[in-house]
Amino acid sequence: MASGGRLPHAVMLIGSPGSGDLALALAFAQYVLCESPMEGDSCGQCRHCKKAARLIHPDLHFSFPTVGKDVTSDSLLPQWREAVAENPFLNVNDWLEHLDAGNKQANINRAECLHVVKKLSLKSFESPFKVLVMWLPEYMGREGNRLLKLIEEPPENTLLIFVAQKEELLLGTIVSRCQLVRVPRLKDEEIAQALQQLKSLPPEKAHLLAHLADGDLNDALKLSQNQEYSFSDLFISWLRHCYTGNGVELTAMTEKICQFGREEQKQFLQYGLHFLREMTQIKLTGEASNARLLEAEKKPAQSLAGLLSVEQLDKMSRLLNDCAYYIERNANQKLLFLDASIQVHKLFKMNRQPVNG
């Protein structure tokens, strides 16, 4: 669009967490500000590129969710630059943890929307263009209506780039005024290649983590940081204890899982969902050799798959999905995992045949 002279005044990138939508928006903004853009990319060497790459260009503005009444994005720019430089694939929870926000709700408030209108009405400082990158505009809620006039009639040479992940929460009045660009999820091969380049992982481990991440490079990078602990042994052990259903042992397993922090617990559940998916594949095909599992995992996966039906595996997957949802919302971890252990035990019991005397 930019190189063809068809640059719209407002672009809405719609992606999923870890898809690179924010990184794409930043690269696009740098391209627009670049003095000597090449075919398909900025030069990376001019003064505008160097400042844009460090997120300090005076004509590159940012807006993002904050916490607290009347807090604006500009007051948090040092933290924003630090967080994005560390990981441009971050999600909103990473950002809030970076702010030590605790359980506070994030939003893009009235004061921020008014501040956006005000600063974009000013003349540019160094570049012919002014660019605003708004990350997660769905956090504006109804306050987004304050930007409608700006989006419809922006100042000359002003580009608005919205980066959204929850399309259903966006105001239709804003979406209808933007050029939509959907950012696809990353492929397993792309994530595996990134892990090999960024983390020097061996190919087998990189492909396993890529499959676990399910298109989310941010999750894949987090998983790669926990290589010293394999969730494989823990999850398989947990399933076996759920099968036997000994209350003391299930409580001990719950205590062990709850020793991890929230992120590690989410990764444990994420690994569990991956393991159950592969068990389902084994159940349907009767073959473990093609399962996306490490060699040491295939035999226990095949044994456990023999104890469950596809319906039971589906119910277990739904249960783990629910657990991840509630962990995200700070549920009581011990109660959550103990209840999940009991529910999995009940699912195992569904297929057990009574022993005839």
C-alpha cells in the first residue's frame, strides 16, 4: 500500500497473540518514516530509521493500555520502550506484569483518547509524516468514539495504525473507518526456525515447542526459557495419579504443581493440551510413530490413550482449557488443580468395566 502510493489514513491490523502484529506495525511505521525506503522495507540506516527502531522518533507516537485513573501512555513511555525492546511479541499480561500492575484492570481511558487527539493535531517535528501506533484498541471501549472525527478527518500526512487481537470487542464505528489487514498465525516451521536462530535450540526441540505454542511466538519463547524443567514427566505422572485416584497422592501432586508460578502453571496446562491432542491422534490412527512427541513420550501416550475414548479426551482438553482460563484470572490454584484432578479421575472411571466375581 505504501510503496504503491495507496497509503490509507487508518490501518487496522488484526492478529492473534504472538503472531507478530505489533512487530509488523512497528516495522510499517519505520517504513513510512524512512528517508530512503527500499522495495518492501525501510533502509534501516537513515536518522529516521535509527530513531524509529529505538522507539524514540518524535513523530512516532504510541498508545496502549494503562492502569490507574487518567494515566496516559506518554507517562509510561520508558517502560514501554523497555518492554517492547525486550520482546516485541509480548501480550497484555506480559505488559501488565512489566508494570507490576497486580490485579488492576487495564484500559485506554478518556484522558488517553483526548491526549491522542491533541498530540496528533500538532505539526510533525522531523518527518513529513506523523504516525500513531495504538496497541490493543479494544481496551478503549466506548471511549473510542472520541477518536472517530480524528480517524475520519486526520491532519495531513498522519497515519493511524491500530493493532487489535479481539475483533469482537472493537467498536464497529472504528473498524468501518479503517483499512483492515489480517495478520495470520505463524506456522510451526516459522516458529521453529525463529527458536533455532534466537535460542540456538536443536531442531527436534524447536519443532516440539513450536507445536506447543500453536502459532504464538511469544509462548514459544517463554517455553524455551524453561528447558531445564520438562513438563512431560510431571504431566504423565499427574495423569497416572488421576487414574488411580488416591486422594493423598492427588493432593501431593497438586502441591507439586502449585510450587510453580502462574506462567509455569499455564505452560504445564499448555503442554497437557498438546499431549492430549497427540493422544487423540494416536487413538484415531492406532499409531504413535507419527505423533508430535519426543520418543520417550510416545509409549506412555499410547498406553494412556488405550484407557480413554475420544470423547473422554475431548472432555479432558476442555477441562484443561478452563483451568488455563481461571489461572489467568487468579483463581485459587490449589483448589483449581485438586478439583481438576478429581474430574480427570472421574473421566478415567467412565470406561472401567466392573470386575465380575
